[in-house]
Amino acid sequence: MPKRYWLLKSEPESCSIQDLARAKQQTTCWDGVRNYQARNFMRVMKLGEQAFYYHSNVAPPCIVGIVEIVKEAYPDHTQFDPKDKHYDPKSKMNSPTWEMVDVKLVEIFPRPLALEELREVAALEGMELLRRGSRLSVQPVSPEQWKTVVRLAKRKQ
DNA sequence: GCCAACGTTGGC
DNA sequence: GCCAACGTTGGC
């Protein structure tokens, strides 16, 4: 399996990339995903693969940095916690429905790349994030798209 | 706060 | 299996 690239959405209100930078080991578990497609992508993530960190539900929505998979898919404990927002009463202990991965901060971009700006990049046409109505919170990014975004992030202003 | 675009649920 | 109703996501 060739190395793949990903994009993870997070509402900064719950966990911004700055929060991640302050976290123990700069690592967090990606819990709370309750969408099958997103879960299936997490299941195939491999150690060392990288993902863009995206801030959603804020103005402006933007890609803010890079994280790395430091633990492959394992059961998301919040599905069994009745007090948790993401509690899933239908999920069984012996066959958990939902999984998560651990991610570690790699870098925060010198400047955030706003969605609006990304929409204007021809090479990113077709990127899942830019698709109208796209809501997928865990999504694949092609190597070409990855390279393009990284290049944009490093470009001097 | 609005609402389009989804995904899920459940009656039939 | 269809599809209307509902809940959620997330840009704007």
C-alpha cells in the first residue's frame, strides 16, 4: 500500500491546532467520528502517514497545519460513554462500531490557507474539501494536491 | 442565524 | 426497497 495523504476537520472550538500544540506529546486521539465513510478512511490509515489539519465552522475556514498518524485505528471509547456527546447505545463492546486514530502535530503553517484561497488554485480542482456540499470530516488527499498545498503554505508572502 | 447538502431513520 | 421526515455539518 503506497503512502497516502489525508485531511482532518476539526472545530477549533473543541480542538484547534494550537490546543494540539499544547497537548501532552502534542498528540490527541481523533474521537467522535460518527460517519461510516470517515471511519473507513481512518481504518486504512497507516503509521507515519500525514494529514492536513483543517479548521471548520470558523471564519475563515482554513488548513492550518500538518499532523501525523502515530497510532492506527482502535476502538473509540466515547461510543460507550452515556455521558459523552458521541455516545452510541447501539454499539457493542465486543464489536465496536466506531474507531479512532491518534495524531501528533508535525507543524503549524506560518499562515493559514483559507478555503476561499484554495478554491482559486487550479491544481486543486476536484479536491474533496472544495466539493460543493462536502461534509466529510476525514478525507483522502492526492499526492499532487498535497504537494500543491504544502508549496502554497511555504510560499513567502 | 440561515440554509443547502448530506446521512440516517423508520413507516410502509 | 422506497422515500419523507428529521438531524447534522459547515460555509456563508
